[in-house]
Amino acid sequence: MQPHCIRRTSKRCNLDATLSISKMYQLHKEKCTENNMCPVSEITYRRIFCNHYNFSFFVPKKDQCLLCSNFNKASNDEKVVLRGEYEDHLARKEFCNSEKAKDKERAQKDEEFFCITFDLQAVLQNTDTFWAGGAALLLSKTMCL
């Protein structure tokens, strides 16, 4: 999973949740057999994996957008076709993040300016439409009755 899809400050590399250390060791043995090499023992593999690498097998709680997910799952040929759209998507993401950071900084300095952010995929519009300054208020799923 690309780092932009999870916490920005995370140093941990998330591996597919279907993998495990045992499964990866089996893949290591297969690769060594193909290359006529002698694989290390599973205990040694496990010790190196746990002590020298910062990998995790859990699925991150934050969802990945459909475009990023499709790009990451695409074959190399499909990635060539999708690359332009994907790079535009990443550029828009970076622009939005920088604008949000500017707004948050301005909100801290200027008492007349407010910055409010929403996860629009985690909100529902209330059935009774509330209006505040001409804009419908969105209530999070956890706040809806």
C-alpha cells in the first residue's frame, strides 16, 4: 500500500493481509529452489524478519481510494495506461493537503477564520435538512439518530 494512503508519518511498511511470516518463508524457499540456492531455516528467517524489518500484516484502518487501489492492483501494462491519471490524482492530493495545511495554520493565527474538515465518505446528510448560512450541515454516522 502506498504511504499516501495511510498515516503520513508511519515508517511501517504494510504487507498484504493474506500474507504471514510462514507464507513468506514458503515463498522464500520456493525462490531459493528455483535459483538453486540453500534457504535459511524458518527460525532464522523469522528472527531476521522480526528484528531487522519494520513490516506489518494488518490491513490499515484507513481505506484506499478506488483509483489508487486499481492502480496498485493493475498489471504493468495496465499501469502504463493508468499512470497519467494516477499522477494527476497524486498531484491533486498533494495540492489539497497543502491547501488544508495553509487553512489550518491560518485558523490558528486568525480568530475570524475557521477551518473545518470532514471525511465526506464517513458522513450522512440528516433527513431533516438543517441550514446554517445557506449550507446543509452534514452529520457523521456516529452522530445520526
